[in-house]
Amino acid sequence: MRRGIAGIAGSRIAGAERVKCRRRPISIEPRGVALARRLRGRRIEEVGRLGKRVVLRIDSGDRLIFEPRMTGLVLVADPPTREHLRFRLDLSDGPIPHVWYWDRRGLGSVRLLTARQFAEQLGEGKLGPDALALSADGLRQRLAQSRRAIKVALLDQRAVAGVGNLYASEILHLARVHPAKRCDLLTVTQWQAIHSRMIEVLELAIRHEGSTLSDGTYRNALNQSGGYQNHHRVYDRAGRPCQSCGLAAIVRVVQAQRATFYCPTCQTKRPRP
DNA sequence: CATATGTCCTGAGAGC
DNA sequence: TGCTCTCAGGACATAT
């Protein structure tokens, strides 16, 4: 998403508007005219990303945060439907005239934060370091004391930001670690494997522009499908043969109300002989 | 404090 | 066919 709108860096904001929508309104802050007033005429200095959020740094020092959660899209092209459009940014002095925020289920948000709000809400202690900027030792030090299952802990955005449910299963499969293994019982070697696979999976998923699942929701900024779903080894593959060992069938379990997929042969809970 | 569970949302798909 | 029910998983609120 970030890469899809990276070209708006340097552009000026001509307007910002909530799109009238029949659905229950999503969270767009600040409410009222303050949002447009604080954005109009400003320049976008940087198009960044923090964990799962797209962050526009504005020359006022404010930051505009797109948080798409499950079904939000940040778009440059025409949206999948008109009825779920939520927000529009009008731009000048650049190659891209409009950025849209679209959200079918409406769990996401668009928020303009002051520098202070940004530090308070997304700074240290709130959001952890981005997964791609965290060392293996850093990852281990942030999680190794926890008694939680590793799969559940990887989804804790205060520990490490950017790993979602689908990717947590893929990471642990490639690292050959059982998803229910307690963090405090993992070896240093296992932490290193989890870390290197985390980087590998996320970088590859980004290169392939994300995973468009069977519901077809996820689209890139040009309203095109992602490609990483074709690389999934375990996610949504319950009952199908493991592509890593060719022996066992992929298993689906539920941890913390989330689906987890793994191979019982490749990812044993006991240490390997 | 750490960890676990409940909540919100919409549309697809299953089952009858 | 048309209805009801379940499920998907982001982050945060509340409970243990």
C-alpha cells in the first residue's frame, strides 16, 4: 500500500473529504472541519509505513495515518465498489490527483495526529519496532520472557509491529517451530530461525504485493490482486499435503480466537532428535 | 503486572 | 429458492 502511493511524496494537499457512505461511519479523526482545515495547502513530506499502518508526514508536523485493518484499501485507481468509499485526498503539484480510502467492513480508520499524539499513540511502549527493523536478538529479548504461545506472541504489535495472522503461520512453518510452543521455552537457535523467516516472509510478501485471499478483498493501490497467496505453504490449506515434507496433512487449530495452520511433522513441539 | 477473552464490522458461503 | 448461521482477524476494552 505504501509503495503504491509513494509517488505522492512532495505533492500538495488541495482537499480532504469524508465520502458520504450508507454504512456505519468509520473512525475518521479529527471530526468535523478540522481535518480538512489542517491538511489543505500542506505538502506531503514523506510516505512511510509503521507496522501495518501507512503514515504520511505532513509539513505541518502532523501525520495522516491510514490503518486498514481487515478490509481497508489505500487506492490511487478506481475502487472495487463505490458504496464502501470512506475518504478522499485531493492532491496537486504531483503525478497522482487523488488517494482514496475504501473499507468494506469498516474496521479501519483514517486519523490526523499531531506530532505529540503520534508519539503518544504509536511511539515506544505502544507500538513495537517494525518487524523489518528488528534484529534477531531484539526479537528474542522482547518475547523470550513471555509464557504465551509463540504464534500468539508474534501477533502482539507492542512486541513487534507488522506481523499479521496469516504471516505468523507462514513464518513458524518455515522456521519449523510449533505454533503452540511457549516463548520462554524456545532456544536461541529457534529465535534466530523465527527472525530470519519473519524477514524473509514479510519481504517476499511485500515484493508480491500482499495476499489476496479467496474473498478477493485485498487489492494494491492500482486495484490489482496481490501474488503472495500463491506462495502460502500452510495458511488456509488444512487437510492438504505439506509442501515441505510431503508426508503429513496441514492442520488447522484455533489460538486466541485466530486460525493457526501448521504441519505436525515439520513443526514438532518436542525438540528434534 | 501478564495474559486471556469479548467486541465491533460486512459479505461470502454453508446448510437446510 | 431464500432464509439463518458461522466465519474471517485487525486493535482495543474489559476480565482474570
